[in-house]
Amino acid sequence: MLKHPSILSLLTVILILSVALPCFAGGPNTLTADELADGWIMLFDGETLFGWQPTSKADWKVSDGAISVGKGDPGLLHTTSQWGNFVLKVDFKAAGDTNSGVFLRTPPRITDLKNKANIVAIGGNATGSLADRQNCDSGSATKPGQWQTMEIMAYGSQITVKLDGRQVLDYIDPQPLGRGYIGLGYFNSGRIEFRNIKLKPLGMKSMFNGKDLTGWKTYLELKSVCTVTEKGELNIKNGKGQLETEGKYGDFTMQLDVFVNGKALNSGIFFRCIPGDIMNGYESQIHNGFKDGDRSKPQDCGTGGIFRRQNARRVVANDFEWFTKTIHVDGKHMAVWVNGYQVSDWTDNRKPNENPRRGLRLEPGTITIQGHDPTTDLSFRNLRIAEIPKR
């Protein structure tokens, strides 16, 4: 039996990290600490197709930490979220006869390639080319049966592609599509596998200057106390109350770091709020409690869940530790990542209503940070946001 306290402490830390933070377990389909700090999220968790949707009867499946397809009808497996400006990393392994591609800003079904999607080709000597747009530099080719890495940037009208670390394409789109889904293509030819599918949103702008509450509205008549600490962090204590942005946001990606200074405290990030109303918007919950020692059983919705709509599928974050949230909202759809791991994926199919408590609200609204009750003590830093371009 191990009795040395330092060894026991180290083993305890390793166990906590491996249980609490699936994106830091090491190996494929994980993020490094530097990637997480830089804003990256995982689009594929390595185990399920959560956050993805097939459009045809092809045999999309997950095995050995990879998404694979090799037979069935041509079509896409696409994200449930639409993205505008981003960097995408993906590993792929293709057979010699594979005809596939990574689709950018695509609709679910393609009828007109030139006007409806940007397709980065995978197969033969065309790998890295933008289909029907621009061929890649010479020397780019698929290596059958070997894992290769593609890094794609889509920012405004510019699309660049790196294959195995070497840039092979730089294209300016005269009619950029703005937003759309990210898709993996199957064209009825050859088996292909994908893993390590990571995305970093681009165009993020700071929401908090680290010095004062410029850009935010406080409510002195409420109990919450909002301050900026000596470390440049935003702190909210006590409740009921809120801190509200002066700006309004409709479709956006928001990222922030959160520290819960208490056990299983309750708070949340509200969005598309009715300005001036108290906590009247959709809520991305903050609550790191879980039941029976099982992180798949969140208490009170769980951090990253959409409160009263969809529980988090896993409690990833820990109290007394900084964690990162990514909140992504496009149209009726909303999703949340915690430490780069997607925990919720919900579409509001209710009838339209100005009040998001009663129905679908698409109108831009404010974002608020909740002071839930007298036990509230949370800190926030690195708050940033990017609005998603129109299609």
C-alpha cells in the first residue's frame, strides 16, 4: 500500500483531473492548457456524436476515438452550431480511393457548391484545395492510411489551409458566406476517419477592461455587490441581483473564465435579456454540484446547462478552480462548452415571444451575470465576445 503523503496527494490530483476534465486526459481529442487559454474548444469529444447531425444514411460512427464513414448515401455529418469566423483543426486518415472534404459555412444539404459552401477537398492530389474555387499549392496530397492534420482559417473573405503544418492555400472569397455549419463529407467513395476536431472562434472583443465597470450597469437597489479586485477580476457577492451589459447581443460566441468561491454555489450567465428586467433571459447555469459522486448527474441543471431547458450532460468544472465557459448562440440554437468540452446542445422550438421565459426570443438583448443569493461569491475574468456574421 502507498503511504507516502506526497505520492498520495499527486495521485489524488491526477484522479481529480482525469475525472473532472475530460479534455485534459491526454492523447487524441484533448486540449492542452495553452489551447484552452487561447480559446479553443473541442467539436468532437472522442466518444459520441454529441453536437453533430448526419444528413444522409451513411454509416457515420465513433470507434477508437475517431469518427468514421465508409459506406452509405453521400452527404454530410455537420455541427449543430453555425460558425462564422474561426480556425479549425482536424486530423484525418483516408483510404487511397477516398473522395471527401471539410465543409465550411455550409447549409446541411448542398445543391450548388460554388454559391452555397466552401469545401476543403480531401482525396488524391487535391487535398487542401478549395473545391470549384482554387487549387492548392503543388506537393499537397493525401497519404493513404496515415493520419494527417489540416488547419483551416475562415475569417471574413479569407480562407487559408495548412496541411501537416505547411500552408497550401490562401483564398479571398469575393462573396463570403458569413456563417454556416461545419461539415464532414462522404461522397460514396473510400473510407475516411476524423479526430482531434478543434475550433477557435475569431474576432473576439473584450467585454471587461479589468479596471472598472465601464460598459456594465449595476443595480444599487438590489443586494448583489459588484466590484473589480486588485487582480483585475470582476467579483459579484450576495444576491438577489445582477450585473448587466450596456450593449445588446443576438447571435454571438462569448467566452469567460469563472471562479466559484464556495461549494456548489448557484449563479448563471443570462443572455438575450429584456434590458432592465431582473434575470429575464436564457440562462447558462453555473452550479458545479452533482449527485451520488456521478458527474453525469448534475445538481440544479449543472454548469453549462440551459436552465429549465436542458441539463448539462456532465459537470466538468470544479469549485475553487478557474474554469472556462464558451456560450454559442445562433438563431434558435444554443450550446455551451466548459473547459472546451460541450455540455449542452439545445434548440428553442417554442413559439416566438418577446419574453424568453415564455417562448423563442431572437431579438438581441443584454447579457447579465447573476447574483443568486446571500452565499454568492464568484469571480470572472477574460470576458470576450464576437457577434456571428449574417449568412
